[in-house]
Amino acid sequence: MKDLSLALYLLRELEATPTGLSSDELHAKIGAAGLPVPDKRTVQRMLADFSRRGIRLLRKGRRLRLESSGANLTPTLTLVRALVLDKNFTPYFYGDFSVRRGLDYFAHRTDAVALFYDLTRAIRDERVVTFRHTAQNHESLWRINSPTRQHGARRQTKAVRLLPRFLVAGGNSFLVLGEAFAKKSFYRNDFSKPVCRHYELRGVENLTIHEREKAQLTIDPAQLYRNSLSIWVGGEEYEVHIEELWLGDQRVRRRKLKVNGEDEILSLVASSLGRMRVINPPEGLVMRADEIGLPHELLFRFE
């Protein structure tokens, strides 16, 4: 398949239209979206190619629709990964896009195609996006999994205005990285100067593409994530000693790690549920753990 961007657009429309679309309706939508319009036979060949790739389209009469979750998630993410590796799109991506990790990460979503297509389009066309974001950091995850949390407690969401610059994949994270604009006042277009921020894709909801905006910041993903384990940004750079106990052979192993930021290493250790600890942690890690209420006995060993 030569035009992967067009293929992703077709899947996006089939995913977003519960009543389904005919091949003629899909062809008409391509022109309305401002994309180069192929002939109708090209659209039909692309639909047939989806089937060869293992993407099953539901058919009712002449109408087709896509359920991108379930059995379709693997071939759909495989197509997205092919887009990531395409020379026309590699400047927009950073990291290692793993289909295997993506299966768990996007399992709860029914709009994975729209998420990737809309963000890629916004990056390419230098357009601002807005969305609601649910916190996905380790502090939120710890509170959700804590046995002392209140039953039915809702996770915090916030409105985000972002000029996306890159899609980032690494560790167990899939992120959108860009320039975030905070509201200064109640006036409609009164925003602070942009700051570099990233957001987990699994927390993004109600994504909308808006006007063009020129980039103001120099963002280098390779520099930001140079020592990242699970993809975080910011904080001091640490070299820490880790003690690991895995259940297979009950052996304790120690190793050194370089990491970017307190949240980076605390996230890794907290998620191990007691099988990993930081030996003689730096003061900054201890202070950060105290700030967010993570217990020392779960994270650290002092010698």
C-alpha cells in the first residue's frame, strides 16, 4: 500500500461512522477533507487490501464500518507502525513503536485510528488541538490501586490546549509531545507562553483540531528522553542503585540505572509492587515520594 496516510484516513472514517459508509461515500469524503482524490477503483483496492492485512470490516449491504478494538487492534496497530516507519512521517515520531505493547495500552479504546490520524495530521499541518486529559502518572495509578481509596473515586481530568510536535513511543508509554498553552484569564484567546509538555495517549479524550500555530519552542526528543526508562520528561538526572527480586528463582539482583527525573524512577519501582527497591536513595527521591504520599517501605532500602 503506497499511500499509508490515505489508508489511515479511510479507516478513521469507517471507525467514526457507526452506520457505515459505502466506497462511493468514502471517495466523496476524501475530497471534502482536502486530500488528493484518487479514482474510485483505488479506494476499492485499498478496502480489499485491508482484508489482506487482517483488518475485518463489518458489512451491511453496501456499507462498511470498522471496529478497531478486539481482533482488529493488532492489524490496525501494525498499519500505524508502517506509517511510523514511512520516510514521509518519521520526522513526526520518536522512539520504538511496539505493536505488542500497544495491544494492552489501547485495548479499552474504540478510536485508536482516529487518535493517531488526527494527531499526525495536526503535527504535519502545524495545528493546535484541544482535548480532555485524564492523569496517567504513577501518583494517580497508585491512588487508584490503593486499598484505602474511596469506592468509586473518579480520576482527575483537565482541559489541554497543545500544539503537538511529536508522537513518542517507548517503554510502556505512547505520548503526544508538544507546546502546551495555559489559560491566563477568562478572555477567549488569552494564553500564557507555551511550555514543553507531554501527555499519555490513553488519557486523551474529545480531541479537536483547531487553527494553525507556528512553533515557538525548540524540542529535541532525543535529548529529553536520553536516559528515560518509561518515557517521562523533566527533573534532575540520577544514577541510582536498584535491588530486584523476581519470583522465578528468588535471587536478588542489583544494578545501576541512569534516569531522568524523580517521577521516572518512582513510577518504575512503585509499579513493581515490592519486587524492586532503590538502595540508599538520593534526597530528591525521598522528598518527592513524601510529596505524593508513596510509602518508603515500598520503594527504598537504607543500608
